[in-house]
Amino acid sequence: MVESNSKRQLVIIGGAEDKEGDSQILREFVRRSGGTKANIVIMTAATELPREVGENYIRVFERLGAESVRIIDTETRDDASSSTALQAIDKATGVFFTGGDQARITSILKDTEIDAAIHRRFSEGIVVAGTSAGAAVMPDKMIVEGDSQTNPRMETVEMGPGMGFLPGVVIDQHFSQRGRLGRLISALILEPAVLGFGIDENTAMVVTDNQIEVVGQGAVTIVDESEATYNNMGEILKDEPLAICGAKLHILPHGFKFDLETRQPILNNGSVANVSVPVGSV
């Protein structure tokens, strides 16, 4: 059992992470989950191909040296009270949510016994990770679906309840590859959150308590609207363009960090970056 004073850790992956080569991101997850003593549970609720997807991750995690890896396949909410699954979570040092459809994760797992068990173990210090759809569910309010490569509008994005591992933020994935800045800004304005994170493919934001570190080949784009001076949401119709003024934009590649409490980037040399690039009217 992990001690209750352990740090809370998340590995939130933008999708399409390397599984065949060095597997830098999945390697980091295994290392943080206990390395060669890691006991990993793979949650396949998001995918309609649970066996195929789950076995692919089993091969990767076993190649990286995890001691034990097993799949928990929950096709219905009834499966989310399985005593076998609950016992596996109780023994796990890491829980990994696969990609697929994030709405499947919440419709099957949210407010179930498995949900409660994973949150309890997370508070005790196990590592919770997710890729693509598994990343989208990390906040308390998630992007269910939305248009890519478009300017911000209220109709651009549909929001819904997430799993609540990282509350008060908005997360989008496959970010630069699918041109999702517009929908991230739309989601951020629609929800009572001040920080939006867009994670590129084969890239992760690794959260340890209140600090984020970027790992991987791409970048994490952060939109901070905590000091925004204006948005026009109360003045427009659903299909009209959103405007936001005075927000901040940070683009952080591998090795850079971000403090969730101070909302400040931390450079590779450990110094705090006090200057940010303003996003004007969008």
C-alpha cells in the first residue's frame, strides 16, 4: 500500500505515444509506478477493442519491466462493481486509461465503485495516467467532442463531466496535429476554469502535486485566462465568433515545467519565467 502522504501523480498524454522504440512517456509512467516492482492496471473502458488495445499495452509495459500488468475491461456499469477489478485496483501502483471515446469512460465508470476506488488510491499516491480519450477525462469538466481547425465559437465544443483527477482546468489532446487551439479557447471560456492545456501527440504533462513537467517530442500549449480583460460571451449568439483579450499563452516543450499554484512556467535552468506572450483578440 502506498503511504497516504505520498505525492499525487498524473501522466496525461496527448495521444499517439511511442510504443515501439524508447517509449519515453510510457517508460516514465512505469518508472513512477514502481519500475520493476510496478503493478499496473489497464482501463479499457474507452475503446471498443478492449482486448486488442489492452494487450498492446501489456506488451509495452512488460517489455519495460513492470512486475505485473492486467486489463480491467468494463463494458457496462455493472462491470464497474466487480470484486476482482476492485481487488486489482487496491493492489495497483499505476492505473492507465487507454484512448478511444472519452464519453464511454464517464458513462461506464463515473460515480461507480471502481471510480471511488481509483480516486482513493490516487489520494494514497498511486500514479494515474491516460492517453487521448484517457487524457480528456482527467479534469472535472471535459471536452466531449468539438470541431478542430476552427476559430473559437460557443458551438465549437461540447462539454461534459470528467473524472476529476485534475479539477479546475480544461485539457485537449492531439493538439497541434489537429489544430485545436480554437476549441480549447472555446472550452475555457465556457467553463469556470482559468487554465487550458493542449497536449501534442507523443507528449505528456506529468503532474506531481501542483507542478507539471513536459515530457516527449512535442509541446504543451497553456492558455491562462486568469488575468483576461475581456471576452464577449455575454454579447453573442451561439454561432458567432468568441473574442478574448488579455489572456496569456505559454508553449512548453520537453523539460519545461509549470507551477499550477502560481501559474508560472519554470525554465530548464529552474528559473521562473515572468514574461509571457499575450494572446490578443482571438
